[in-house]
Amino acid sequence: MALLICPKCKEQSFTWFVGGKAGLTTWSCFDCDYEAKEVESNNSACENCGEISKIKLKDKEKEYWWCFNCNTTSDIKKQP
């Protein structure tokens, strides 16, 4: 499994594992200890790079889109 660039610290030390009873995918950084849960397992097309590599992550503070190909993030707009 390759290490990807962490959306928080920008170091190449971000990876994932599947665990727990629900089998949720958890992403974690070996460098800064950042952790986020993958909310949806379906990848979407990234508006920035065009690749099908955008996933929804949720950490303790927010939920956002992250592209693991070009390492861009975008906030998820809450519906009124």
C-alpha cells in the first residue's frame, strides 16, 4: 500500500486501513497523527485533475472532499 500526501500536514505519510465491526475505512497520517473516516466508499471525479479519485472524509472538526490524486480538498456545503 502506497503512502499518500496527508491533507493536513502535506507529508507523504497518509494511508488507510479497514477496521472495526462496521468495517469503516480509516485514513491516518504517520507523521502528524491526523485521522479521518471515509464517509463514502464511491470515488467521484475531481474537478481539479479530472481523475476518479475524490473521496469524502470526516474528521473530528469537519467533513470534506479530498482528492488522493492531486491532493486537493474542498469543503462540503451544508444544505439549509
